[in-house]
Amino acid sequence: MHQLTQDELGLQQRRLDMASPQEILQWAVEQYEQKLVVVTSFQITGIVTLHMMRQFTHNVQVVTLDTGLLFPETYKLIDDIEKRLDITVQRVKPEQSLSQQAREHGSLLWETTPDKCCQLRKTMPLKKTLANYDAWITGLRRDQSPTRANIPVIDWDDRYGLMKFCPFATWTEDMLWTYIKAYDLPYNILHDRGYASIGCYTCTRAAAGRAGRWAHSSKTECGIHFAPASEVSPASA
Ligand code: SF4
């Protein structure tokens, strides 16, 4: 894959910003082939992403960050999606087990220092995984939060050193639900119990939008996409 120059990137940003998610995904697959990976936590955007891709390719490489602290409903959903879409999800685990982390950092790191916990269980394993790829697909959308309001559909990701796609940047939650219902796709049943956004069970409460994520602290992002002030950059971790 030839790396895009700044001018080429600007051109693609303008072009793809007006394209449909299907067109963006197709272009990404054509450009990056085996060096493209979908990273998903199986929110509704991730499920629609995988279903759309399976309409035109068998080459779907998928990674999820298995912190060891996901809801049982999320683990079941991952199994269900693998069967329904005939894909294999790579479950990337942290270097430390939960008991090793507890010995080193205390048994409630997600309460005492959640940024550190996310760094150990999400950001660092992700950085190691993304080193094998040239581009990644995420489920970020502009309607999710003020920090995400201006995300581009395609951009160079300086934090991890590869191209980053947000094919659903311009979609809304309602549009995704319409798609999921239209194709009768599996989804996390916690959504039916009031959880709009779902992460580790230790840090997720039932709430609208992303209000239920780290509701016990001032934290609003895990650090994968936007580095919290307290976090050491994954590049130096
Ligand atoms: S979401 Fe909570 S438990 Fe999960 S990695 Fe982050 S701080 Fe730790």
C-alpha cells in the first residue's frame, strides 16, 4: 500500500466525507486489504460495520479488546456475531491477568486510577495489535459526544502510526438501529435494559448516550481515541 501524501489525504477526506459508509468501507478494503482491521467493542456501530463489510468481502479482520471485565451479555454477543456473519474475532487480552494487576496496582484500579486501568487493559494491548496493520476501522460517530463532534472520516492516526477510518462519523444512533432491525442483526441485550453504551461491567451503568460510562468518575473516554491528561502516551508506554 502506497502511503497517502498530505495532499492525497486531504482529497480523500473531502471525497469520503460525502460518501456512504458502504463506499468508505469498500475503498478501505480495496486500499489496505489484509492490512486493514476493524476494532470493535460490539456497540451497534461495530455490528453494522461488520455486516456491511460481509456483503462484499470475506476478508474481514476483527479485533476486540477483551479486558476480562466485559459483561456476560457482551461475550455472548461476540459468539453470536461470529456465527451469524461467519467471521472470527480476535480477542486481544492484556499482558497482566486481573490477579496480577491486583497484586501490582490494587484490586480496584478501575476505581482508584481508571486511566491507568484502561491503559493497561485496553490502550497498550491495542497499540501492540495495531503495529501489525496499516489502517484501522473504528465506530466513532460525531453525534456521540462533544469530543467526537469533529472527527474526520479518514485521517492519519499519530498515536498508533496508521490510517484511521470512522465510516459512520455522519450517522446517528437512530440510523444504526434502523439498519440493525432491518437485517435482524444480533445486538447486546443490555441496550434493552437502558444501557446505551457498554464497556466493562465495572465501569458501566444504564444511561443514555455515553453518560453511563465511568459514571463514578470524571473520566469520559477510555484513552483509545483521545488521550486523557493523566495518561502516558502509548507511544512511550
Ligand atoms: S473500562 Fe474500567 S475496568 Fe475497563 S479497562 Fe477501563 S478502567 Fe479498567
